Amino acid sequence: MLVEQVPLSAWVLVAVVFLVASRLQRPKKSTDILPKVRAEDEPRCLNSQVPLVGHAYNYLSQGPVYLYRLWKQSEEAIFTLKVLNKSIYVFADPEALQAAEKHYKTIINDELFVEGTSQLFLWSKRQQAIALIHLRDPHSAVPSLLKTVRPALRDSLRPGANLDEIGFRYQKEFGRHVNGLAASGPENIMLWDWIRTTMTLGAGLATFGPKHPFVVNPSLQADFWAVEKENLKLIFYPFASLVLRKGFKARQRVLRAMSDYASSDGREHASAFVKAYHKVLEQYKLTDEELGSFDATVLTAFIGSLIPLGFWVICFILAKPELMNAVREEVDRCVVAPDSTGSSTSVDMDKLRNNCPTLLASLREAGRIAMQAPLFRTVTEDTRIAIPSRGETHLLKKGSLAMIAVSCVHGNEKVWGDDIRSFDEKRFLPRKTSSSDGTNSDEQSAKADPDIARPVLLDSFTKSAFSPFATGVHLCPGRHYAQTVIMTTVAMFIASFDVTPLDSDKIVIPPMKPELGLGAGKPINDVGLTVRRRSGFEGVQWGLDA
């Protein structure tokens, strides 16, 4: 997704943290809070026992859980962390997030996005300048790249013909891998490895066409995921060519391949989505290298989180037999009847999006659990934030950073219940009520629920606590793309196969590796499965008629 990047202003901080903080004695409790300090009416400042760099050290070593612990101990809706001479305002409560979104003109992510992206994908100085013209020179006759590209991304990925095209393309490519799995009998797979490989190829081809580097040279997949693994370090670390040699070299190969794609006729075979944003880019006369780095940005933003999230959805569903049966029942109604040969079939994309509430609820719940990385923004003007339920008003000072602590709002027991660590798709399903005659009915009648990031069953307060695709005006334009690809993946896999775990009597959800700054959490260990063709699907070939 086009998630907000971690600020480059902290670039020097990492060197300080690892050269200095590692020599300091770590606090006995990483979440210890010294007496509160107030600077005028800024949010409460939580001091670290290690001055200047303590919060950064603890965050880099613990990830988003560190913010969660600070919030649980302080019970503040907004609090301040001091890192070197910088104030970071942490928004930890849904009401605080609602307040922040009301000030979207002064609490923005543009500068941080461009700084982080430029460091990760080596945007040229010219790219950076034209991306931020609206901030640097508001009266310029040249339109800002960000201001022109964002509408193109958003409009070309709304539910409709362009998105359907990507779904059909993905269905064909992913179907090719499904068709070959367990075709001659039971087959053992490692689920994360298999999902990562097949979805990367499928999404690459569906979006950028058959001449995409991942299709032409599948070994580049490993390079892509090596870069994705080190993305935060490649943004932060000095001397990356020395201390991150594997990720640094992998990035070189990915960017070179994307530049070659830009110089070829590859876009002629790309999706309408890619053609739409490239048409906007034409006015800036970018070089092949600049176009390649932009395409690499889009690719990473869209599939870097999508694929881990797809893994977690499948894993959570398979681990709950009742849920798996319910999802399979929904999916079966979306499978197009086989053709006259009895073998070729496909998924009806419209039915999949609109008639699978349990599958959609499972996707949302997986997003609540797996998407924990914070979102960063910049305060461009002194801004006062009101928290009415607490009777509080806070001053956010110009030049400071704002951090949306997704781990806190996704782990808020008052919103989601006491079992926040457990996967429960029912959080996003209609509640059942008993009528006078003793029968059960949905609390809310069925209605269109087209936007994965805005569940219609949730009230506005709860919606603000659901932030897997960012919030408010910063909502990720690729969320419909993610929904289409993930739901297609799950549908084809669940409909085609019966599975049993390799090394145990039930599927065990692996622990999640915390993400420090970008994307969805990854599994620490893989899940081994024995895959068998489901009865009635032994000879079915997917995607041929998509």
C-alpha cells in the first residue's frame, strides 16, 4: 500500500542509537515512565530512562509493541516522545485519530513519504523537487507530481473495469499455479513460501504485464523480498553499501530491471491502471531511471503488504474448520460453472466482492492483527487538537512529527473486546438478535459493503480504530486492489484444496515478526501443509476463461 514512510530526519538517529545506546544500560523495564513533564499544553511527555535516544532504541529493538506498552501504562490519548531534539506526538486513541484527521491540512505525510521513498528507491533530486512543488512553491506553474498522480492512482483503481481487468489477469496467472499444485496426487508445500512466490508473480503480471521483470526473470523475486526485508534499514542506515550489502545489491538489480522495463515496450501490455498513472507522468519527461524508481515505489507499496496479508488470511481461515467451511460455502457460490468440457472454470469477481461477507470479515480481521506499523506525518503549522470526551486540548508544534500508533488502536480492548490477540472474524460480521418469535435475524439488513477500509457495520468511532490502510484523506488508493487480489487468492485456494498440517494434528498459527516501519508483519516460521485436490476439483483448470 502507499503507506506513509518513516521520516528521513531520523537518518542520523540510527547511527547514534547503535553506536551509543548499545553501550548504555538498558532500563530494567523498557516501558518505565518517569514523572510526567509538560511543555506548555503539549501532550504529556513520557521520558525514557536513557536520555535522548532511549525511545528510539526501545522502538528499534521491540517494534510497535513498545508504543502499545507506553500507551497501556500512561492511558493517554496522545503523548509526546522526545528523540534528540525532536518531539514526536503519538496518537494512541481512536478519538485522537478522529481529531487528527480534522486537521489534515496541517498534519500531512507528503514530505515524509517523499523523503523516505527517495532514500529507499533512490529518487533523483528532480523527482523529489517536482513531487513537493505544492509545498515548496505553491504558485509554480508546474503541477506537483504527488498532486497529479494520486488522483490517477485513486480513480484508476476504483471498483470498475480497470480493477476487474487486474482481477481477471491475476486470476489467470495465479490459476496457472493452482492448476499445477497436487495435480498428480498429494503434495507438500510451505505455505508462506508458496503464497509469496505465486502472488508475487501473479500481481506483477496482472499489474505490469507479461514483460514485467518478475515474469521475464523470476530470480528477481528474491531480490525484491530482500529489499522489502531491509526497507527500513535502507532508509535509515548510513554506509548501506557496506553494512547492508545483500539488500543494497538486491536494490540495484531491482531498480536496473525496472529501468529496463521503462525503456522497453512493456507498458503497452500493462494494465490500464499502470497506463493511467504513466500518462500523468509524461508531462514531467522523466528519464527511464526515474520512471523505473517510480514503478518500483508503486510495486512495493502495493504488494509489499498485500502478500503477507494474503498469507495471514488463508492461515487464519485454515486454522478454524468452522470458518473454513463457511468461507468455502460462500466461495462455491462464486465459482463459474465448468464449461462444456467439464474442466475450465473461473471466479465471478462481482459475486466474490459483494456476496462473501465471511471472507471479507476474515480479511478485515487479519488486517487488524497483521497491520501494526505506525504511520508518520509532519505538523506544518501550530495546531490545537481537542479530545472532547477527556476535556483536553493539546498544542502540536510546527516542525514536530505525528505518529499514528496503529498497534494501539488495533489493540484497544474498549473497541474490540478483551480477546484482542485472538482472530475473530465475527468482529466484522452482523450481530444476531432474537426476534419476538424466537428466530434469529441480522441486526442490520444486508447492504453494499464495497470499501474494505470502511466497514458499514462499524460506527464512526470504531471505524477510526480500524486503520490497516491508513485513515481519512490518507486512505491508501490501493486498498480495492488488495481486496481483489487477496479475495481471489483465498477463493481459488479454498475451493480447490483440502489441507492437513505436516507436523501436527492441527494448523498452528506462527508467531508474527513485528514490522518497525512499513507494511504487514511476516511469519517468523513457515507453515507446512499437505495439499490434496478437493473432491470434484481433481481435473478443474482455473482462470482459462477469466
